[in-house]
Amino acid sequence: MSQTNIAAQLLPYLDRITHGDCIAVLAELPSACVDLVVTDPPYLVGYRERNGRPVGNDDNDAWLLPAFRAVARVMKPHSLCASFYGWPHADRFLSVWKECGLRPVSHLVWLKSYNCRAGYTHTRHETGYLLAKGRPPLPEDPPPDVLPWSYTGNRTHPTQKPVAALLPLIRAYSRPGDIVLDPFAGSGSTGFAAHSCGRRFILIEKEAWHCENVSRRIEHRQ
Ligand SMILES: C[S@@+](CC[C@H](N)C(=O)[O-])C[C@H]1O[C@@H](n2cnc3c(N)ncnc32)[C@H](O)[C@@H]1O
């Protein structure tokens, strides 16, 4: 497929959020069309919002393999995917990523300055993997693998990630004008981070009310 045809096919998805299951939506996109993936899938821990409503797909892993297969297909050859994951199920995430041809090339930790849960320890960090499709070139200025975090208050999503926590990755692993994909977009943090440093974005989210919130926020910024 020519670059012009790819661009035309992507246009309806660019710089907006698409409502739907990412497995189905990604199937509509051409292969090898995104430059970078920054995403935050359900952690498989049965998380519930403050009002008791479950976070979509956090209670099962039926989606995990087909979703990351779809993600790997749309990634350009020799590109990267940065993905948060739920550490209690690190084995499931890693085995799926490897099955999809996504190779761990770094482990990421975001340090919190506050305790968010007390169990055997006080939880004060988030984790992610940097995954490579093929052999992406090394960045000119690699970010540290321990990154800063700021409290979002989870005002627009129960597991909202701070935009600033994603920026070092987007800046290091993509260039202005590149396309950054988040197939589990929630409140759209990846899209707002991508936009703030001059990248295009594709967001997909299966819950309609999150999509409506993100669309409203995108409109207000235009
Ligand atoms: C951990 S949250 C992402 C939060 C986001 N990073 C933020 O900052 O707001 C995961 C999101 O993925 C969505 N989701 C789960 N399964 C999905 C699927 N198959 N396709 C699209 N979205 C999905 C959930 O509804 C949830 O909003």
C-alpha cells in the first residue's frame, strides 16, 4: 500500500478518540502505520472505580493476546511500544508480548511521592516495559528508566496517568509529526502528551463515557 493510501486510511482516526474495542478498531488500520505505542492496558486485578463500577476488562485476560497481536501488526518495523502493566500478572503480560514478537528492551518505574495502597508494603510506584518490534535505533538522548510521577487525583479516569509521566518517552522515541497510538486510552493522557510535543495521535477506548470526556477536552483545546 502506498504512503498516500495509508495516510488516507488513517485520517478518520487521527488526533481524536475512536470509541470501540481496540481489537476491532485496529483491524481497520493498515499494517505498519504507527511510529510509537504508549499504552496502559487493564492490569487484570479486578479494579473498581470509587462508585464500585468495574474498570473495563480488568477482570479477565481474554483480550490480552488478540489486542497486542493487533498492536504489533500496526507498529512500523523497528519501532517501540511502552506499556504499563499490572505486576501481579507480569508473567501473563510478558508471555503475550513475546508471543506477539514484542521484545522487552527496558523496564520502567514511575516513582510516587505518596502511598496509594497499603498491603505487605506501601505501594509507591507504577511499572512498565519498553518493548521492541524488530531492532529500533537507540535514541539520541535516552530517558532514565526511573521516571517522575505527579498525582492526577484520578479526576477524569479511575486510573488516570499523568501527562508529564509519558512525555519523556514520547520525546525520546518519536519525532515531531509522528503518530503515537494508545489503544486503551481511558482519559486520553497519551493523546494530550503526544499533542503537547507536536506528535499526531490515535486513541481507542471501549467505554463511551470516557470517549465523550476526551472528545470534549480535545474540542476545548482546539
Ligand atoms: C488502565 S485504563 C487507561 C487509563 C489511561 N491511561 C488514563 O490515563 O486515563 C485502561 C482502559 O482501557 C479500556 N479498555 C479495556 N479493554 C479495552 C479494549 N479491548 N479496547 C479498548 N479499550 C479497552 C478501559 O475501559 C480503560 O478505560
